[in-house]
Amino acid sequence: MAEEEVAARTEKVIRIQRVFINLLDSYSSGNIGKFLSNCVVGASLEEITEEEEEEDESKSAVLDTSSSRLKEGTFQIVGTLSPGKPEPAFALETYSDISREELLIRLLECDVIIYNITENPKQVEEALWAVSALNEEVNHFEKRKLFILVSTVMTWARSKPLDPDDSDIPFTEEDYRRRKHHPNFLDHINAEKMVLKFGKNIKKFVTYVVAAGLQYGAEGGILHFFFKLAWLGEVPALPVFGDGSNVIPAIHVLDLAGVIQNIIDHVPKVHYLVAVDESVQTLEDLVKQNSIDHLLVNLRMEALFVKENFNIRWVSQSGFAENINGILKEYKQSRRLLPIKICILGPPAVGKSSIAEVLTKYYKLHHIKLKDVISEAIAKLEAIVAPKYAREEEDEGEDEEEEDSVEEAQELLDGIKESMEQNAGRLEDQYVIRFVKEKLRSMPCRNQGYILDGFPKTYDQAKDLFIQDEEEEEEEIKGKVSPFDKLIIPEFVCALDASDEFLKFRVMNLPESVVAGTHYSQDQFLRALSNYRDINTEDETVFNYFDELEIHPLHIDVGKLEDAQNRLAIKQLIKEIGEPRNYGLSEEEKAEEERRVAEERMAREATEEANREHKEAMETAEKIARWEEWNKRLEEVKREETEFLEAQSAPLRNYLMTYVMPTLMQGLNECCKIRPEDPVDFLAEYLFKNNPATQ
């Protein structure tokens, strides 16, 4: 009978497939959409077995959406996007910058409409419009539609305790009529009331309000601010607003999505639901393990109906503090905050530190130099031991554990001093390896990563530094794998090298200011170089150790690159390592980068303008020079032509002067004397008669 009832209920909801969610690019709506796109319609109607619960606990809460569209029977997700935002992979359709009329057409195509007003207050007005517009179209509905308003517990923020004498009694869904809103959330509570009003006594249009606790999980939500501060490690302690004792109702964003899935599948008779986890945690609990109003609320709430009636595969039922490790893991995975661990090795003066400094800035890693690590460790030990002498007179109430730690620190400090006295100021490997290992295991190095500069130098040092803990080592040995600590082992090993002649030449050309106080003096450098070559001619070198672990070093011959600044080596390393895996530039760094880019662009444009003007001036000068040269040559040609013509005309001129001109002059004189009527005819006749050639 029970099976038939479940089958009937499943058949009732199987038709609900198309789900609209507003602002799919936001944190909350995006994760809800991603979750529902992987859920089969009606799946929450079946009770979850213990085996399924254990299987869910073993899986990461971060969903894989790569094949969400290929699954049959899952919810089809559509929704709006902020302008310019990319379409999420799980969405079937998305809408951006569309009119209200067109949006209403899209809403009418959907079986479920979810409006999330927890993140963007401007969406409250759109949600009210949507529920009103849908309510007006109820008579044209072919099938039932669900409208779910995801609101916030801030509409309960000023609610008076149920019992003035016992503030620990939690609010439940049944108390929603007594809720008092925070002054900044008046629009939210009005939206809740309006949505509940439209859903009354209408079978084809069912409305729900979900009062969600402070959302966390996945890429962080409102707690992203604290996660980022903790991950960066730039402050000694995370800030706590107020005294931190206020109780904050919270819920994992995927558990909220699970509540919504159950509402769609079950279509419960209760229309106002509270969605919070089972924890009773204070702000201080949240911070130790920005919408400040959410962090100052003080409410004890219990999602009684949700717990008793819904089948939810909880991700964080017991709360934030109890599941902090899993939440941090999914946060890092969602934001791709993966540490980059690099080890740079090579002979002295090859450029390890200078390359490490550039990579440290580029990838925002921690530059681990042996000298600094040892100094820091000794300073910490001295700081632990120092108060001992100040408290010798107050032994009565001294804590035994603190006393043991002081004695242990003193014993270690004495061992270090003795080791340095016996080894001419050098520290034995056991102490060096201990300090470096502690540094590599520190939270900053585990979060961002590190660049280990010039250490380890030998096979044994590498083996001792990266060896696995005893318990874990036994498991590794059983698996026939060389035991090493996966937490601190470098991901990339860079083996720099160059010829001895190149290194000697580089050191000889270093400025005195750089050489002073370093091991680059002639004797020390040659001794260090000789020692490095001796160590790395044996069969078991530090590079062999990494090769055995399948971490093959990247060998770069700095001498052959012929680049004093090591730019080519750095470029090659960045190409091998890949893109940074951190938060990227801060706002200040972005502004600085934009300023630098703008300055470079202006300088480039100024240079291009100057080059253009110079080119134009050169072209003008060349034109003028060519014009002057052309004119000069033209004058020369004219002169030569004139001289040529004069030379060619000399015989003719001589002939005319000898034979023609005398007779012509005589004819002209006779013409002047006689004055004939036709002078031309007279002159012609005269020349014909007195032609010397015929006489």
C-alpha cells in the first residue's frame, strides 16, 4: 500500500521538469540551480537508506556539472543572468536584458518559479511583479505551477523570545506570524506576505516562502570574507563583530537546495518553511573555525517541518563548525585555491634566489630561505623560553603543559647552540630538516604554496625532509610506494646549472656591495662550488630522489641562455608551472596594475608619436634634399645643352658671317637708299643677283 502511495506521488510530480531561477550567476541561485540540474524529479519522495547516507558522506559536496544535461529525468534549469555574465553549464536557457513582457512568457513556460532574494535586494521588486503577473494568468494555466520565494531569516531578526525566561527555546515554522523583521529588511517581509497571500485557496498556483539561514559552503557565500582573510594569512586573528556570542541560524547552500527539491517533489501543505541546520553556533564559532546585518542577528531557530517531513541528503546537517574541514575543502576546490610547491636547486651563483624572488611575486608564494627559517625558529624558541625567568617566582599556579613546552624548547635551544659550537657556526642536518619541515607544514605554505630555495642539497636530506609520518609510512610501505609526505612534497623541481667558468665569471663581475657579507668571496665560493660538484657526481643525488618519486626535475642550463637577468629561465619556468592558483590581484594591486598599464600605453603612444614625427621630419628633409639635387642637376643639364647647341651652331654661324651677312648688309643699305614699294621683293632680287656663289 505504501509503495502504491509513493508511486502515485511520484507520478504526480514527474511532470514538473522546467524550473526558473533568477540570477543564475549569483552564489546562492547558481548553487541551487546546479544542485537541481543533477536531481531526478521525484527522487526525494524515496527514503534515503543508511548505505546511501554513507556514500553521500564520502563524496565531495562540490557537484560535477559536466554531464548534467545528459541525465534523463532531471530538472531543466532556466533563468536570468546579470548583464555580461557567461551562461552556466547546467542551464538549459538563460535570459539577460529582456523586457517584463518577454520574461512573463518565459515564466509561463515553467512548472516551478524560484525567486531568490537573499543576495540582491533589487530582486525583491521583480519577485513581487512576477508573483503578481502569474497570479493574473492563473485562469490560463494548463497545469499547476509552484512559486517559491527564497527569503532570509533577517525577517525574524527582531522577534521577541517565545519565553522571556528561557531564550534557548527555538522558533519554528509555526511561529512565522510572530516574526519581527530587521529594519533593513522591510521589503523582504512584505514580499513574504504578498507571496503567501497569492497562494491561498488557488489549486493551480501554489506559493511557498523559505526563510533561509546564513548560507555557507561551496565558494563561500557571506563567509568568503573570512575565508579569504584566513587563507591569505595577512592578519593574526579574524575579526569578530560585537562580542561574538550571538547565535546565527545557518545552512549549507546545497542543503538549502535540498529543501527546495523536497518542496517541489512533496508540494507540502505548510507554505512557510524555515531552512536552517541543526547547529546552535555563535558568530565567534563561525569566524574561528559584507553584509554585517546577517552577522549580528541573534536567533535560535529549528527547521522542524523540514526535519520531520523531508528526505534531504544533508551535506552539513550538524552545522558549520562540525563540518569545517569538508567546507574548507569544497571552498578551495570551488575557487581553485590550490597551493603551488616549487623547489629550486643548483650550484652557487646560478641565480636560484633571484629567480625564486620573481616567481614568489608572480605566484604569491612563500620564499623559504634556509637562513631565514633557522633564524625564525631560534627566535620562536627564545620567545617561549624567555618568560620562564620572569615567572620563576610565580610557580604555584603554573600550567604543567606550558611548563613541559618551555622545558622542551629550552632543551632544543641548548642542543642547537651546542651543535653550532661544535660545527663552527653550522647547524646539524637534523635541526635544519626539523625547522624546514615545520615551515613547509605551516598553514601559509599549505594554503598558498612555497618556493624552497637551495635545499635539500643531498639525497639523504631530501629523504629525511619529505619522509612520511610513522603511521602513514606503514600504509605506504604496504602499498610498495616510496613513503613521502604528500602535504609538503614539491610539485615542481627546477634544476638550474651552468659551467664552472660561467659561474666564476658571474661572481667576478658582481659589485663589491653585493659580494660583501656573502659566501661569494673567492675562497668560499670556490669551496662551495667544488662541494656541490662532488655531491652531484655520486649515484644518489637529490635529483635522483625526485626522479624516484616521478617528480622529474626541469633542467635549465643558465649559461647557454646568455641572459644575465635570467628572464628566459623565468619565462620557461612559468610556462612549465602554469597560471597562478590564488585570488589574483587585490583591488590595490589591480589599480596599480591598471596605472602601470596606462603609463606604459601613454609612454608607448608618446614614443610612437615621436617616432612618427621624426620619420615625417626625415622624409621632409629627404624630399627637400632630393628637390634641391633635382634642381641642381636640371640646371647642369640646361648648361650642358646650351654649350652643346652653341658648339653645334659654330660652323653655320661662320658660314653665314662669311658668305651671307656681307651681301645681306649691302642689300639692306641699297633698300634704304632706293626705298622700293616692295622691300622684301627688292631684297630677294638683290641677293639673287649678287650671290657670291654665282659670280
